[in-house]
Amino acid sequence: MTNEIILEAAESIRAAYASGSACKPVRDILPAMSLETAYAVQHVNTQHWIEQGRRVVGCKAGLTSKTVQSQLGVDQPDFGVLFADMFVSDGAEVSVNRVMQPKVEAEVALVLERDLDMTLPTVADVIRATAYVLPAIEVVGSRIQNWDINIVDTIADNASSGLYVLGNSPKRLEDVDLQLCGMVMERRGEQISVGAGQACLGHPLNAAVWLARTFVDVGMPLKAGDTILTGALGPMVSVAPGDRVEARISGLGSVRVEFAAEDQ
Amino acid sequence: MNMSNQEITELAAQVDGAALNAQAIEQLSSLGIDLSIEQAYQLQSLSVARRYSRGEHQLGVKMGFTSRAKMIQMGVDDMIWGPLTSGMFIEDGGEMNFSHFIHPRVEPEIAFLLKRPLSGVINLAEAMSAVEAVAPALEVIDSRYNNFQFSLQDVIADNCSSSGFTVGAWQKADVDISNLGMVLEFDGAAVQVGSSAAILGNPYRSLVAAARMAGEAGSELTAGSIVLAGAATAAEALRPGVHVRVNTEKLGVAEFTVSQPLSE
């Protein structure tokens, strides 16, 4: 019975991707507030996509702000899987249709040069495993109608992930202050989001440690070469066709993305 | 509105009395007093003059409404400003006497120390070359009106809610301060996270505006005076006994403790 509803929920989300029209909240058919079942739904789809040939290139943390956690009634972040086809080059133009109900948030990305496959990785393990740091814009989206999500919906829906844009200029971890780095995101020169590293679980490396431990727990340890999106440094913002968004993170530089105008 | 100097002088005494006695008053606008912006600033000057007659002296000026969001919220398209006096000064690491305030709030700010006077229309380079040092700062705002509500004229007449400020250690003005992460902490826990970018995109723009407003008022920002450039985040309500600190990227901290109420 449980298995059937997990498959049904996973199918419902895949159908939303395929048709481009959002589905009803999957929490309606899943056990209330069970994160375990929600991750089982996510896992079914991850396996499905891997079998289809999509390449896993890392992971993302979501719900890394205290405010967002309390809005969703949880006290921990969540995670999703990044696939290679979700990557967007710095400054590239993308169609808003590639992500359902898109919103953007600015983040710190880590790229690993060592596996994080030890038992209970610590921040020392994460620092040792990090090759470099990049500024990132995550384009999140939701396959659930009107972003009407609770914690179960967003976890089942791969943590509402969509696309991610990485800056091209790597910085070394020891050269940046990831806790106090200021963040400002602009659309046509207008500030749409402002924040700092502290907003992400107190420090983006705290989110990285949580991800590293969680992926060991679920038997898919993070590997050398993986990209880790650590979580938003400020509020997320809806985007529309024609928008050009730039995020600047102090010490890390800038990253941009353009959303194609509708008539193109 | 036709208003005699006598009437404005009497209103100035009321507003100053509200600050002196820590007793909220009704909004002038809701009493049917319809001031022009010019009259509101005239009232502000007369009110602050009463502080000077009690032995306080001017230490600088503060800028208000320096974020786009705040200007839109207030329906205005320019900043406001008012004098900072010696009676408002709280030593860095010192104590703020809660009983002197009505419903105080605190904001993280950037402070400038001028080495040369500024007045009139200047450019960014002129503003930057007049700065001796920059520092992280905390401003305590405390509207003298009921429920912290006011019209534009009300808040100008009330010296822009200025009531206290602390400045941290001064730093050489050779750092880029346009996107510094700022974390406001109560008892060591982050309560607001933002960036100096929220201050007009760059706090130096606020100094340019302060010079312009000084010129328009026929005065100048004097050498040796302090300019508080504006808030980097929303204000946070203060409570007795709380330790308040701002931690700013590259600039460090400013802090004070709010006094405990006297025991009965």
C-alpha cells in the first residue's frame, strides 16, 4: 500500500514535468509530515532519471533559513539532487519554460576534490574535501500547483530544484569569509534580494556538513567533483520572461542569468 | 497650511517633551496639523534646539529612508535626515538606559567620520575623499508617536525617530563597503541578516545625499562629524537586558547592552 502511493506520488510529479502543467500537492496522498516517505518519493524519481541516463553531479540544500523552516514547521533543512542538465553557464539565456513557476536565489557553491564517504563527516572533512568556492544563482521551481507546498511536497519534488548557474571564477575557501560575505541580487539595477552568508544555517559550511552527513546516511556519499549548493543567502524572488538577474557575493564575485523574452 | 512660528514652537516643545519624558504622543497629522515638509524640518530644528539648550551638542547627522523598499512603503522619493546629539550617544560596549525610551528599536548601520566639511551637490569621489574613517554602527530609533506610526511630516518633525547610536572601532576608509554582510545579534543569536548594499546600493551614496541636503538647508556637514548612512536591515524591537551587537564583514563589531528595569 505504502509502496503504491509512493510510486503514485512520484508518477504525479514526473507527469507534471512531462506535461508542463503543475500537479496537486502530493501530501494529499502521502502520510502526513513523514519526511521518510517524502524522500522515498524523491528517490524513486532520482533512480528513474539515472536509468534514463541523466548524470548526478551533486546536491543542494533547501530550507536553510530559520524563517523558511518556521514557515514550513520544520527544524532542519532538506536536500535535492543536481543533474548535469540542470547546469546553466554564467550569463546564459534560458527559457522560463525550462522551470515551472521559477524563482531565483543567490547561494554559495562548493566543488569537491575528495570523496566525503567517511562516517559522520565533520567541518574539517568538508574543508579538506573542498577544491574551490563559486557564486551561484539557483533557479528553483515547483511542480506543485501555485507553490502550495508543505515539507512533504517539496522533499518529494526534489527540494523544488530547477536549474543552477555557477560563476566562472573559483575562489579558495581560505580567501573568503563565507559567514559575513554580503549578498545583493539585482534585476535591471533594482535590488530584489539582499543578505549574507550567515542567513544559510549560520554559515554555508554548516549546510555542507549537514548534506555530507545526510548523503552518507542514505548510502550515496558525496564524491570528488560534486557540486554542492549550500542554500539561499537572502529571500527568493519570482522571475518572468525578459528578466536579467545578477547576484554579487562579497569576495566571490558575480553570476548572472537571463530569462528569454516570451516572443522568442 | 498657515501656521505661526509661535504654533510651530509650541509643537516643537511637545515633541521634545515626549522624547525627554519617554511618553508617546498622538501623531501631529492625526491631530489635524497639516505641516509642509519645510515646516516639519523647521519644527525638527526647534525641537533639537531645546536639546542644545539643555547642554547637548551636535555630533553629526543621520540619514533615513535609504532603502528603496522603505521609500516605497512611505510613498516618498527622497531621504530624510536629522541631527545626532551628544545626549543620544551610547558608548561602544556601554549600556543603553531602557527607561529613557518609549518603544525603542535598533538597526545595523554604517557610520562615516568626516575629515573635511561637505555641503551641496557633490559626486561620489568628493564624498569618498572627505571621509577619514568608516565604522559599523547601531542606531536606536524610538518614534515619539503612539504605536510607532507616522506620516512623512510627523517623522521629520520627530527628528527622524533618532534617539540613540553606538559606533564601533573606526577603520581606515580604504575598503570597498558597497556589499558588506551585516548580522544583527541579540544575546549572540542572529535576528537580522543583510548587506550594506541595502543602503542605496552603496552607503557612500547616502553621504552624497547628506551633503546635498545640508546644502539645501544652508548648512554643512562639518569636519569631525559623524554621518549614519542608513539601515542595512529592518529594525528589531529592543527589550530590557538584551545584549545587542552588529557584526560587519571587514569592519568588525559595535555593541551595547540594554539596561535591566529597576527592581520594584
